[in-house]
Amino acid sequence: MWQEKIETMPREELEALQSERLRNQVKRMYERVPLFKERMDEKGLSPDDIRGIEDLHKLPFSYKQDLRDYYPYGLFAEPLENIARVHASSGTTGKKIVVGYTQKDLDDWADCVARMMYAIGLDNRDFIQVSYGYGLFTGGLGAHGGAERIGATVIPTSSGNTANQLQTMADFGSTCLCCTPSYALYLGEAAEEAGLTDSLKLKAGIFGAEPWSEDMRREIEKKLRIKAYDIYGLSEIMGPGVSYECEYQAGMHVCEDMFIPEIIDPDTLEVLPEGEKGELVFTTITKEGFPLIRYRTRDICSLNYEKCKCGRTHVRMNKPQGRTDDMLIIRGVNVFPSQIEEVLLKVGGDITPNYQIIVDRVNNTDTFDINVEMSEELFSDDIKTIEKTERTIKEKLREVLGISAGVHLVNPKSITRSEGKAKRVIDKRKI
């Protein structure tokens, strides 16, 4: 098993390791990152006040806006000559979110992804097709590094050109696919249409970079005839591999020797007890190039500290149920796109998992409409059947969300497919 001693370390030993690394990281950042020192000073704290993880709650939070304010390199804790690579993600203000890695950071990152690959049964006999985008986005090179670390054969197709993706998958004998879940679903549909499903040798898929439901997991597994696993990460903390599912698919193991998770109440900012749902916060305790203390991810989930059936002792985070900054407030009601996806996938049958949410404001009142693709079978059915399906979806959405939505069944293949992150929401109130 990959790094078994670390992944199965008794809780008390793990917490002692975390405390030591936290103390060192706080001291290092206090000396090297001016913004962190300024916020510590504002709280009247010195590095000596942080004795271990029991004092973590005393430390100041960090935010995505900090990365924009100190763009591009203002939060780095190493001189630029020690930075081996930079990655970035686009920001809503037009400035990218820039992160940096030393060579040790890149090695640690590869270890994180390699842990997952071993956890789901991959090894040096596998052919891993990486269909995440390569470049400044962390997905492609993150998965690539983990695959190389376990000695697997990497097939770096990057994203796009679906027909070529499928032909490569069939010809090269890919056994594992890495991409976004929405693109995996699209590849499954395209494989069926091209008559290639039977020729694929896939056994597993590693999917992340966007939220997806358990129903979507089952749909992907059915179409691609694989076991689909969730991987979590964000550029600010590392990239894919911050946490990952094992063979039991019972939550994502956080690499706690590198990252300390907390769950806070997003309103009061208080740390919540184990098992309660709130906002996920991460502290990096081994990162050199771009460390962050108590970074507010905006992801909403809970933590489970029970030992997993696989034997790993690292805490498991449940699949995020949405993001505080992705949440839509419609007529005073909080709505997450993931809730809508779950309803649509449960209806199944006559509709496809492809949908788009459109929110607008007319005469000072929010309008809420959802376009949902019909299956080919429903499209060729009579109008009464189509209307009945629309009513069923409306009723189920109202039960789950507590508000009504306009549901419009649209023609098959009429909603644009994404080869990266799916664009599910068009909020015209912000345009």
C-alpha cells in the first residue's frame, strides 16, 4: 500500500505530527509572508502562542480575495528562484489566482494523487488517460504526476476532441480515465453513439473539479462500465489530491499529514463539532512555495473521523453539497445546483442528465427556469407524455427546494456539452 505508515498512523501520532508541522509553518510564514504577520499582529499573536493544533482556531483566516489583492507573487513564502512551477485559475475580477510550487511541493502533490491511485487498485500495469486540461489549470499535470509516481503508463490526451479521446481510449487500452464528471458522462454518451463501449478496457475513473451527485456517479458507472471515484482539490491548497476516495467510496480521505481541515459556521466563524455540516477550511502544513493558514474554501460539507473499512485513519470529508459562493438565493430561498441535479437524475428514464438553470429578475421578482434535455424516446413520444414528465419534475423540485421552478423539456443534444467544467447556471441578475 502506498505510504501505508502515514495513511494508517494512529490518531495521537498523526496529531502530534500535525502540531509539529503547524508550529514550524506558522513561524516560517510569520517571518516570510507580510500579510500573515500583519494579521497575527492585529490579533496580538506571536508564533510562540501556537503550541499545536489545539491553538489552530486562534489563527487568522485567509481568503481568495487575498490572492487577487497580492497578485501575482505577493503571498509566496519562497524567493522566485526556488519556485519550480506556477499554476493559476481565472478570477471573477479578471485577475488570475496564481499559486507557486517548489520541487518538494510538486513531489508532495504527486504523492497525494498516487495515494488515491493505489487506494483504488491502480499500479504500474495500468494505462491512465488524463483528459483534464493541461496548462495553468492544476487538473492535468496533477493527475499526470500521480500516475507517473505509481509507475503507470500516462496517456496525456488533455481535454477536447471527444472523438479522438474515445479512439485513443480504445486503441491504447486505457484502464483509468481522469477528467471532470460532466465530461465523463458526455464521453459515455459519445461512446454509446459511436459503438465503442464494448471495445473499452476502462475499469476506473477519477473525477473531480466540479460538484457531482451520487446519482450522477451511478449514471457514469453505467455508461462507461467502470467504478467512478471522487477526488477533491483546489489550486489554492495544492490541486487534485487534497482528499480522495478509496475502494469503499465512503467519503474522501484528507491527506492530513499535509493539510488540516476544519468545519466552521460561515456566519459566526466558530469551529463546528465533528459531523456537523458547514464551510470547509484548510491549513497547509508542509507547503513551501505558497502556504495558506485557515483558507476558507466556501465548500459546504462535514467531516467523519471514524476509521474507514480500508484501514486508513485520516479523516474523511463527505462530498461537498455546494459552495457558499455558488449558492443561488431565489425569492429568499437558498438553492444549490447540486440539489437540482439530484432531482433530475432520480427522475431518469425520459430525460438526460444535461440541464441548465436560468435565473432572471422581472418587475423586481426573481424568475427561475430549468431547461432539461429529453431522451430520444421521450422526444418521439406524444405531447401528453412530455407534459406529464414536466409536471413530475416541477413537483419533485418544489418538494426539495421549497419554491416553484419553470421546467422546460428541450430537444435532445440542444444543450451545449462541456469538455471541461460544465456551465450549469446562467444568472442574468448579475449580467
